[in-house]
Amino acid sequence: MFNNSAKIMFFFILMLGTMITVSSNSWLGAWMGLEINLLSFIPLMSDNNLMSTEASLKYFLVQSIASATLLFAIILLYLNNFPMTELNSTFNNLMIYSSLLLKSGAAPFHFWFPNVMEGLSWMNALLLMTWQKIAPLLLISYTMWNNFNLFVIITSTIIGSLGGLNQTSLRKLMAFSSINHLGWMLAAMQISESMWLTYFCFYTFLSFSLTFMFNNFKMYHINQLFNSFFNSKILKFALFMNLLSLGGLPPFIGFLPKWLVIQLLVATNQYILMTIMIMMTLITLFFYLRLCFAAFMLNYYESNWIDNMHMNNFSFKCMLLFSFISTFSLILVSLMFFIF
């Protein structure tokens, strides 16, 4: 991604745009930060091939529509402060909320997200799944509209789980997984301000550990998973444990944020919402388990348990560290809780 100095500059401007939005005390300042963020991400996306050019164009058009809608809603919001101007505040809030959902890629405004993801490199896809969601989600937390929010949470979890069932592309699989997790974040957001940030941090770590491996081995499709790692079963186990952790299987750290959200939903008597979300997460787990069973159970040719050629490789050690944290952290956290 950082193959020239211009990309490094745009990357820092991208971070600056998000920081402006997060620290802004007016809607106009927040909109300006979002625009800076958008215009610096477009050059990062283009990798001089047709797919990335198409993805950057789609992303630009969708984000421009969302930004224009947001600006229009902000102007209407300011008009409310003037006498002789009576506007429907519910409609105004809905416009702001919808434009921010379109920016973050939540269902039912998710139509652009898997297609854009498909045309990106893994590092850009990671940015789109994690960093690019911070500013819109923070603004959504200011304008939470409960009636519509319930519909968005249910739609995001359903589309995120059912959409990934028929995918062979790993990037699209990660995109639908992101939509599903976004539903959980919005559910956490309507109960607790800090809970969605906790969930987001866990999701960012798990997404990073997976995309780091995919990027290192240049994997873009499911069949590449089965044909790789002939020399090292440890890497193969690490990859699929990370996948299961992202899905939220209980022994792994990915289950912890889901557990916390479930506790909050039970505490606020939202049993129906919790049941729907858990059922949809089980579908997500199904397609992760389907991948893992196919890779673990079939008798592919593999030479050794440990390949010594990889042991001195820095990226190999990083992968093992991330996988160890992802796999065993929940057990360690539980032990610390009972001890202290």
C-alpha cells in the first residue's frame, strides 16, 4: 500500500479526516472531516488495475450521495433554529441517520459494500472494514433513532449472515461478516456508549489478524485456503482458529464482545432482538465451520507439523502471536476474573 510517498501522505490525511469528525463540536465540522476522509481514501484505493478503479469509482459515487444527503439534512437542521421555519424534526433525523448508515455500509444501505471490497487489496479492505467505520458510527451514536435502529440491526444481522452463504470470494465473505458485526455494534450502541467501542476494538483486532494472513499468502478465494499451507499445519490451524474467533465461537476471544452485548440485551429485556441476532450469528458460524471442516477433515498432502523455514520469519511469528491471542485470550481473561 505504501509504495510511494504520496500514499503515505494520503494515509495521514485519511486519519486526520476521521480525527476532525470525532473531535468536531458542530455538524458542519463533522461533515468536513468526512469529506477529507473520503477524498484521501480514493487515491489509496487505486492500484492501477481495472477492479480497483471500478471499486474506487463506486465508492466515490455512493459516498458522495451520502455526503450530499447529510449536508442537506444539516442545512435543514440549522433552518430549524430560525423563526417562521417549521420543519419535521423526525424526517430530518431520519435523513441524517440514513446517510450515516449509507457511509458505514450497514443494511439496508449495504448494496455497495461487497462490490467495493471485491476490487480492493487486503490492506485497503482492512481500512474500509475498520477505520472508515469509526467516524460514521460515532456520529450515529449521537443521532440514534430507536424505532428505525431496531429495523437496521435486524436487517444487518440477517443480510450479513445469509449473504455470506453463497460466496467463494474471501473479500466478499469478510464484507458480509462486517455487515453482520455492524448489526451487533449498533445493538451495543443503543444500550451503552462504551460497549460498541469495546466490540469495535475486538472486531478490528480479529479482522487485522485475518487480513494479515490473507495478504501475506495472497489469498482471495476459498479454494486457495485448501491448497495452501502444505508445509505448516500450525499456520493452517492458526488461520481457521482466527476465522472461528471472528464468527464468535465460545472458546475464542471473538465470543467475549458478543457475550457482553448479549448480557446487555438481557438486562434491558430485549429478548426477541437477542434471539434473532444469535440465530443469525449461528448461520455465520455455519459457513466458517464449513470452511474449517473441509480443510481439516479432507486428506490433503502435508509434509510436516512444523516447517523450520518459516520459523525465523518475522511475519510468521506475528501470525502466531495474533492467533495465540485470538485463541486463548478468553480462557486467560476468565481465569484472571476468577482469581482476582
